[in-house]
Amino acid sequence: MKDTRTELIQKLKRLEEEAYLLREGERMQDFTGLMLRHIGDPEPELREQIYATFYIWLKRDNRFSDEDMRQLVTILTDDQHLFYRIGADGDLSVLTRAFAVLPIALILQRHRTHPFLNPDEFQHLKQALLHYYREEKDLRGYLTGEGWAHAAAHGADALEELVRCPGSDLAVQREVLKAVTGMLHNGVQIFGEEEDERMASIVATMISESLLPQQEIADWLISLSQCTEWPDTRAQRVARVNGKNFVRCLYFRTKAGNEGNNLILISAMMTAEARLNSFNTGGYNC
């Protein structure tokens, strides 16, 4: 049987050497089929090469037609890619899910600038992405041997593109905020690989592009501190520390770009951080 993995490695190496240009008689489908099959390969260099090729062809060179991208969406959101063994935690299936969501971010970016998805197709992609972000349980950042998994960060990149799409109305913005809350309050993982920065980018975009009223975002920020009223459990600590770090990330982003128009938000961030920071009240941790 033909070793498709070895074949793909050779193809991608040659593509990189030749500036990602196809030779006469070659079709993108000859590459993308193998790329999709091995998108979650345990070898980090191969995963990065696959993503780099998608990046060049989707973003830099615009090689994919609208129909090509529709087909990509169908495959990327199926149970062999974005939802491959969804709910599993601690195995290597996360690599497939986390690296399937990266091309989705690129496709949403393309749709944002040159809309090609009809309303039903956009709804399907939106629902799939939000469902994935709610259901992903393997939140490890960097794996010894296999490199980046980073599902929370990769998913956040796609959600940032989603909120900027023309079809993302107020209801979509609110759904995304709810998904971010769920990720911060995941009950298990205190993020240590700058996932909070990637999630903060979503809300920073909402602020800078006025996608939601400031008061609504301010109220949501305050709501992150409600976890301080939960029982003193591991889940409460995860929610509190993740929330605190997230608010700090967003505060400095907003403060740096503040032109005097974000006073409501700055005040909400400071209030939320004060409530989430147990050291403000003389708290201590064993």
C-alpha cells in the first residue's frame, strides 16, 4: 500500500522549495486530500507545513474557488476533523481538532472580505465552530514530543474572524461571549500558554469595531467575577484565575488604544479584576 504520509512530506517539501506553485498537470486537490488526511499528524513539523500551505493558498494567493472552500468547510467540520473524538482528553486526537480549526479561521477571513457562503452555509459554520469551542475538553497547550495542540487559542482565532463577518449579528456576538465564558470557566485548565491573549483578541475586536454596545460588554466583564461566589473548589479557582488573567490582557489592550472613549469598559475591567484577585482582600493560596 502506498505510504501517503511519506508522499505528502515529499510533496510539501517540494512545494515550499518552489514557492507553493503547482507544476503543469498538477491540481490542488492532489495535495489537499492528503493534507486533510494528515492534518492532525503527531509530527509537529508536518502539521505546520500543512497549515502553512493552507495559509499560502487560502490567504496569500487566493487559489481556492468559492466551491473549493465550500467543500473544505464540509470536510473540516465533519466527525473526522473538527469533531474527531470530540470530548476526548489526554490523547492525540486533539491535534486533529485543533489543526482543523486553523483553516476554518482562514476561510472565515476570506468570507469576511469576499462573502461566498450563503446564509444557511454561514449558519452551519457558525454553529459548528461554537459547538466545537463549547465541547473541546483537551485544553493542553504544548505537548512534549508532539508540539502545539493549543485548541483554546486556535479556536479563539476562528471566533475572532467569526465576529467580524457580515452575518454575525448581535445574537452571534453574544453567543461568542458565552463561549468565551465557558472556556475561561472550564473547570480544569488554568491557561499558561497565552490562550487568554488570543481570547482577549476576540473581545478587543468587538470593542474596536463597535460590534456590541460598550455597556453590554462591560456587564459581561463584571459577570466573569460571579465565580467568586461559588464554593471554594478547583473549578472556582480555575474560573477566577483565568478570568483575572483574561481581564488583565484585555485591560492593557484597551488602555493602549484608548482615546478617551472606553471609560465604561476600563471601569468594568478594573472592577472585575479587583473582585477576581483574591490578594486584594488579603486572601492566600496554599
